[in-house]
Amino acid sequence: MSTETPATPVGGVDVAGDFCLSLLVLMRAYRTVVASALDDVPQGARGYQTLAVVRGDQQNQLALATYLGIDRTVTTYLIDDLVTAGFVERRLNPADRRQRKIVATTRGVNTLQDLQRQVRGAEVRLLEALGENERQSFRTLLSRVACGVRNVDLAAAPSRDRHT
């Protein structure tokens, strides 16, 4: 695969060399291709992300809300929906009986594994402009950048769409 930026504008907008526009186009496309895989997950991508985080980490709701950048009151409804679907359960925290740990159920773990396969397939379709080595490099670099934004307060970041 070529490492050059394509000359053809995406959706009528030339994103070549513009990080912000490229990232916005990629995020929009990602949401579109992954949405169908997450149709049966309560609250879609947000429910999927939450399920991925609780699979064994056994965090409480406040820790989940903080980690995922979701308002804590919204997190309550999200966890309620995941409990109703049978994907997670609230358990007493033996270290602090005032808290509940959020734990993935067997059904939740199995569902997550299936969803991860579907999402991975959607991601392959999204990244088809890249060769296999380029896709792996892209994932590695993206992960490194995401892990490196420790000095940015994501909760304070301005966003009109913060809870999606």
C-alpha cells in the first residue's frame, strides 16, 4: 500500500495534511461502521466501552465514570441498563460495604468477546486503505498517543457532545 496521502477529498472535504479534519472524518466513519455491531448493546458504544472496562476490573460506578469521562449520574442509568440486559451486576465491595463493584457476568463476557470480533471486522473495513503492516502500525501509534495524553484533563475538555 502507498504511504502517500490520497489526493481525493473525503466527503467533498480535502483532509490532506489537516490533523483535526482527518481525525473528525475518521471518528465519524468509525461511529458509522461500528454502530451496527453495537445495535443490541444498551447505549451502544458507551455500553460497549463500559462492558470492556468492567470485564474483571471490578470498578465502582464513580471510578468507571471518571475513567470513561461520563457524567456520574449518566453512569448510573448506563449501569442500570447493562444490569437489565444481564451483562453486568453490582456486588458488594468487601473492602468498603458502602460501595458496589461493577462486575461483568458470564453473559457479559461472552457478549463482549463476540462484539469485539464484530468491531474488529468493522475496523478492518474502515482501515482497508492501509496494508496489514500499516494497520498494525497505525493501531500501535494510536494507542501510544491515547496512553500519552495523561496531561490533558479530559473531564474539563470543552465538548457539546461530552456524554456520547
